[in-house]
Amino acid sequence: MILYILYVYINIILPISLADSFYCFDLLALLTMSAQRVDAKVVMLGKEYVGKTSLVERFAHNRFFFGPYQNTIGAAFVARQIQMGDKVLTLGIWDTAGSERYEAMSRIYYRGAKGAIVCYDLTDRSSFLRVKFWVEELQKCEEHCKIYLCGTKSDLIETDRTMRQMDYHDVQDYAEEIKAELFETSSKTGKNVDELFQKVAEDIYNSTTFQLMTEEKGVDLGQTNNSYFYSCCHN
Amino acid sequence: MRSLCVVMYSISAFKNFKNTVFPPVTYSGPVSREMSQKSERRGIHVDQSELLCKKGCGYYGNTSWQGLCSKCWREEYQRARQKQIQEDWALAEKLQREEEAAYASSQGAQSHPQPSLAPFSKFEEKKTNEKTRKVTTVKKFFSPSSRTAPKKENHEGKTPSPSISRQASAETDRVSRDFVDFLKNLQKPGRDIHKQCRAFTESMANKRDLSADELSECVQDFYQNMSDRLMTHFKGSTDRVERVMDQVEKYIMTRLYKNVFCPETTDDEKKDLATQNRIRALHWVTIQMLCVPVDEEIPEVSDNVVKAITDIIEMDSRRVPRDKLACITRCSKHIFNAIRITKTEPASADDFLPTLIYIVLKANPPRLQSNIQYITRFCNPSRLMTGEDGYYFTNLCCAVAFIEKLDAQSLNLSPEDFERYMSGQASPHKQEPGPRTPAGPDGSPALSTAHQNLELLNGLGVRQERVLEAARNLESDLISWREAVEREVQEILAKYPLEIRPPPSAIDSDNVENDRLPPPLQPQVFAG
Ligand SMILES: Nc1nc2c(ncn2[C@@H]2O[C@H](COP(=O)(O)OP(=O)(O)O)[C@@H](O)[C@H]2O)c(=O)[nH]1
Ligand SMILES: [Mg+2]
Ligand SMILES: [Zn+2]
């Protein structure tokens, strides 16, 4: 008899009450959720004026990606959902201030990033020198962060080939050497922008850490390792 | 009584005035900010002794701790804290019992737990508290030590002093109740969560001597374990797990706050003071130097700037890391608004960071380093690392780092100018309009500024004297008025001594003077 009551409780009453509680949760979510949950952080790096902000804006308004454009207030942080198979991945794109006065702080920005899009201007050789600086920093401090090199303003060299200051194959060699992907994009025409972010999302989705995160007993030690935090703001 | 109130009021008004004459050590309210900034710009420096601990231990004090250093603050209020901790545990016990009872009754009557009596009895308690407080204030008013009363009163409002520890523990109570209410919806797992959180906070109470990093590790481990378990329970629904985790964080950190915010084992306090002084020393930095794309001439923009400043200052008053984070996010949104209105286009990171730096310089938020450290150590990591809140928090960290390292180059100034501004020899505000004169013995703008400052200082000194004089007069008036009233009362008492007689047993029975009264009228028969 007691066993029977227990059985009824576990199989009938408990599921109902749990369902109730989920309903409460959803109401609560509407009331208290200030910001969208984000699965992975992607940081934009590059010299001032290379076109980081334009790239973020292009990505944010692109029809290729679905979901509402969350952050109409500014282009500094943008959260976008990308459909990956039967799951949805939310990327948080962190724009950074490119001015040299803030260079010393860039390390604080890319801490914990799953991907870094390091931009250079295809029509400005000097902007590539800075790329090497960030790549070395990333390799030194964020080994789990995948690097994407992005040559910007490709529409300019299409209209005038002499404008190109960075050879594609030279950069490609460098990219292979540092195990990075290379894209040449135009935020003006939108060329290759979708491809870039799609690749970033795919890589994150396929990375072991993200798989673990969404699995049933998901523990993502790599991502939530505390050691990041202690040194934050103090170096 | 009424005139007395007026007198007391005017004394406190003078006191406030005094506060505004000298730049306050920290931001103390929206009213005085305007004034303090003006005086800061004129280059008046605070006496070093004003910054020292009021107990005279030689260490620096902090207005957040009523002018004491952290050590004296702690000693001073150890007892109050101890008492509160005991109250906390008592309440936790009570809530546990209630929760257990609610759970038991919900097994019988499903889903509708009996409403407990707790809220009502709490209300009663609060009422009596208020009463006693009123009584003591009135007493203070009339006791001979009433001279010092207004001072104390003044402090009570704005700092987390033990006198409002009652309020703080009321907050703890409320959070605990909310937590139990929230968990009730979860039934059995909710009960487990509650038990574990309680056990955890209890265990943390015995770990006072751990370093801040170790404390942080304990809390982070607990978050990790708890979310792992919830992940299994909710079958991988990250949203649900996070919603429970938010409540767990709120419950735990409200309780642990007092022991783990700016702990003695760290140099957080020293850093707070260093940052505070640094920001004060940089009062001359202008919008133009930082390239801030904000035009404060536009009312709507300055409105947003003020709101951003208020939000960032408010951060210090929150106890839950996530609530502190929310203050930073609100501040950031106001900054975005200010930029969008000025530029008529959405702000990018290149606009946002300089503006945030400007806001931090203007606000000089209390205990900035402690707050950043606290959030870093005790916030649920998933929120801090990837999401929107995390983005703004990271920018705040960068702003602070920038302010710490800021030099001539980062403001596009010559090293000489930077030095002169830092040492207070010159101010960029005064120089901008007029043409620059070569630094001569007489025509030097720095000298004339110094002269002006001296004059202002003298003027202020005289006014200060007058204020003190008036306050002294008021005080003596008050005392003599009191004495006069006392004397009058004594006289009246002497004139009409109060005699208490036993109540008359029967009408006229002991009316001794009865016989002196004319005899009662008698009906008389007139002959006729
Ligand atoms: N033609 C062209 N101009 C671009 C492109 N991307 C950015 N720009 C221009 O480059 C300048 C700097 O862009 P911005 O996004 O602000 O660079 P950031 O400093 O790296 O954020 C702006 O004037 C943009 O209009 C592009 O793909 N094509
Ligand atoms: Mg930009
Ligand atoms: Zn002291």
C-alpha cells in the first residue's frame, strides 16, 4: 500500500508539480531577465579605422541570421542567434575600442573568448603589423580562443586593384602558420561576412567544450575555470 | 516644542552647508555634487587629517565606514554583527521549520501550502522597532548630550552603519523568504536546494580566516556543483538552471556579503582609497581630452549623464553580485543613450569606453575596487564571461585600469602640461578661453589662478567662521531657552504643587471647608 502511494506520487503528482514550477519559471523569466543568455563570446580586435564596428553592424543586421536584433541601442555589444542543425547557438560579439591608448587593456577584453576576429584593412599595410601583435597576445594568453584573420574593405580593391596592399597568399601562409582561418570581407557589399560568422559559429558548435555544455550532464570545466577571474583587472 | 524643531533643523542645515564648502571625501548626494565639483576645480585641497581614521589610529578612514578605517569599523561593530549573525541563523532555522511544515502540508493538500504567519508577525516586530527608535530620538533631544545628536543623526542616513543593520537583516529576511517561496514551486528538489544552500552558508561562517581567493573558490565550487546537479535534474535546460542559479546566488551572497565584501585579508581597501584619490587628483580632465562624444549642453544628454552617474554610484549599495552588475548595465545603457542623442547614431565601442571613463571620473564611485573584486570573485561565472552584463563589466574594469595608468600621452597632452595639471599649478578650464601668455613672474596664468584660489579660500574661511559663530549662538540660545523653560516649569511646579489625594469615599464626607460656605438656601415661609 505504502509503495503504491509512493508510486502514484512519483509518477503522477511529481511530474504535475514540476510542470507547474516550469510555468512559474517562465513567468519569472519574463520579469527578471535583463539580457539574453549567450553561449559564446567572440571578440573583435584590430587597429582603429580598419572596420570592426562596420563588420559587427553588418552582421547584426544581416537577414541571413534569424532572431530579433537585440541591441538596437549600440553596436558595442551584439547578441545574435544562429541556427546550427537542430540547435540554436547565441553568439555575443564584443566590439573593442581600437585606439592605441586602450591597447594595454585589450587583454581584459579577450579573456574567455571562444573566437577572436582580428581585422586588418586590405588597403593599409600598417594595419597588418598590429595583427601580429594581437595574434601573439592571444596565443600567449588564450589558447582556447580560435583566431580568424579578416581583411576588410574588399570592395575597394575590387574597384581598383592597385589599392591592395596585403597579398592574399602571403597572409594565407601566415594564417596556416598560426592555425587561423582567413577571410576577406566587405561590410559595404556584405561579401563574405555571412561566411565568416557562420564559420565562427560552426567551429564553436563543434568544439568539445560546447558539446559538453549542452549535453545532459554538461560540465564545462574549460569554460568556467575560475582561474580567469582572479587576475582580471590586475595586470 | 515646535520652535525647538526649527532650531534643530537649522543646525543641520548649517552642517550640510559646511559639508559643501569642502570637497567631500566621497560623493555624498546629488545636491552637494555640483558644489563640490566647483570647489574642486578651484583647486582647494582637503586637509590630510580629514582623511584619517576618526579613531586616530593613523590609518586612512573612509566615509563608507563613517570615517573609520576598516579595522576600527570592524571592531566598533563586531558586536552588532555578531548579534545579526545570530539573528540570521535563528531566522534560517525558523524558515527551515516553516518550509518543512509547508512541504508537509502540501503533501496532503497538494500545491497550496498553508499561508504561514511569518509576514504578519514580522510586521508587528517592525512596528515595535519603529516605536522604540522614536522614543530614543525624543530622549536624545532632551538629554544634556543633545548637542551631539544631530551629528549622529546625519550619519545614520547614508552609510551602512549598524543602526541600519536592522534594515540589512530585514533585507536578509526578505531574501530568505523569497528564496523559500521560489523553491516551494520546485517541491522536493527545491527542498534539497534550500538545505544545501543553508548548509553551505553555515559552513562558510566557520571559514573566516580563509583568503579572499579561497573564499571565492569555495563559492565558485558550490555554484559549479549546484549547477551540475540542476543540469542533470532539468535535463540540460540551461535557461532553467540559470534561473535557479540566480536565486541561489541571491540567497547565498545576501548572507555572506558582510564577511566577504572587502575582507581584511586583502588590500582591497587600500586600493579603494588609492583609486579614490587618483580620481580626485584627475578632476581637471575634460571631455575633450578623452574624446568623449557627448554634448552635455543638450538637456536630454546631461540628464542621461546624471542618471549614469547615479547608477554607477548605486552599485555600492547592492549586496548581490548580480544586482551590482545590473547597476553597471543600467549605467551603460544611459551612456549609450547620451551618445546616440549627441551623435544621432548608435554608439560603438570607440564611443562607449571613453564615455564610461568620463562617467567614472565624474562619479568617483565609492569602494570601486572592492566592488569589482567582489563581483569578480562571487558572481556566477557564466553571466560574467559572455553576456551583455559581462561586456559592460569588462569595460568598467578597463576604465579603471585606464584611470590607474593614465599619463600625458593617453590624454594627448605634453608631459609638462600633465604635470602642471596634476600638481594643481594650472587648470585647463581657465586657460581654454584666453590666449596663452608666456609664463612670466606676474602675467602667469598659473599665478593668477593661485591668487584667485587664495582669495576664494579666504572668503570661504570668513564665511565658515560666520557659520560656526551662528551655530554657536544658536547652540547657546538653545541651552538658555531650555534652561528658561526648565526654570519656568520649576516655578510653576512650586506655585502649584501637585497633591495627590485619595479619592473621596462619599460626597462631601471630608469636605473640611464645608462649614465656611454659606448655608444652603432653605425654603422660608413668609408670613402673609
Ligand atoms: N568601402 C568600405 N569602407 C568601409 C568598410 N568597412 C568600414 N569602412 C569604413 O571605414 C571606416 C572605419 O570603420 P569602423 O567600422 O568605424 O572602424 P573601426 O574603428 O575598426 O571600428 C568608416 O568610415 C567605414 O565607413 C568596407 O567594407 N568597405
Ligand atoms: Mg569601432
Ligand atoms: Zn582606525
